[in-house]
Amino acid sequence: MADTTQTWDRRTGVDLVANHLYDEITSLRLLPGTKISETDIAARFGVSRQPVRDAFVRLANLDLLLIRPQKATEVRRFSVRAIEKARFVRASVESEVLRRAARLCDKDGAKLLEDSLQRQRNLLADQDYAAFGTLDYEFHKLLCDIADVEYAFDVISAEKAKVDRLCMLGLSKEDRMPQLIEDHEQIAAMVIAGKPEEAVEAGMLHLSRLDSTIESIKTRNAAYFETDDD
């Protein structure tokens, strides 16, 4: 019979390490290109190297770590190609979500959107910038729910997460929040008004806000991006 305690401890160790490193990487406390060691991480958490290795693989699958045989594992640099892919996939899926949401939004959906926007405005008034990320995800999930394609949010959130780390290097949340909330208000207004193409137009404008940020970051922090030699 398998040792279920050992299995549980291993899973707990993997989750602990993976969650910690995920937070460190996405918050940019670990910068792109930073080398990390299985041995050092295992010693820090008091676990064997196997759960650390499993955690590394999990994060590599999220494009957050680069694992190379016979070389040090490092925090993955940004890939322009991967960013373009993530933006394309998200835009394609979200366009159809917005069309469907605009066709299907009823009074209950409108009320949920208004409530979401008010919570976002309250955060802005309270200058609670750290909490905005959660409400941002909730807003886009709500649009998927209204469109009756809740599974689409799995794709949107996965692609959004790949770019969120890059956003941290751009404008501060204090600068970005007012514009993003205005975008959300316009998207919601078009969905509630039952205007599918106008909702898509507002949504694509919202996604395009990152274009200038990406170009600026590439200019200022070229070392954070992969090169042809990587």
C-alpha cells in the first residue's frame, strides 16, 4: 500500500514552493534572467529536491521559468513572440465573448456589471491599488458568465497572466487604474446597450493600452527580453 502521508507531504511541498516562486516572479521580486537553484530552494523550504523540481516544471509550463539541461534554471525572460501569441489568442476569444455578452445581457447581467464597476470605483477612491487586479479578473470573468461561455475565462485568464508580469514594469497601478476603469465602463455600457460590435471595439481598445508600454519596456530593459541566442 502506498504511503499516503508521504504523497500528501510531497504535494504540499510542491504547492508551497510553486506558489511562493509564482508570487516572487509575477511581482518581479525575482527579475527576468535571475538564476535559481534547486538546492538553495530546497534548503530554504526544508524539503527534498524532488518537490522543488516538480514546482520548477509547473512554473516552466506557465512560461515563468526556463529549465535547461546542464545549465542553471532561470526566471524566464519575456518573449516578444509569446506576448504576441498571448495577445492574439486573448483578443480572438474575448471578441466573441463580448459579442455574445452584448446579445445576451439582461437586467440581472446589467446589475452585476454595475456592481462590479462600483467596486472598482470604490477601490480607486480608497486608493486601494493592490486589490484592483482581483476585480479586473472578476470583471472579465463576469463578461464570460453573461455570455454563457464561462469556460472561455480559462483561456482569457491564462493568456492575461502571461502578460501581467510585463505590466508590472510599466506604469504604476496609480497611473493605470483610472484609464482601465474607464475602459471597463465603456465595455459594460456597450454590452448593456446590446451593441455587439461597439462592445468589441471598446474591448480591443482596452487590450491595446499595453502596446506603448511593451515598446517602452523593450527600450529601457532590453536584458529582460529573450534574444535569438536564448
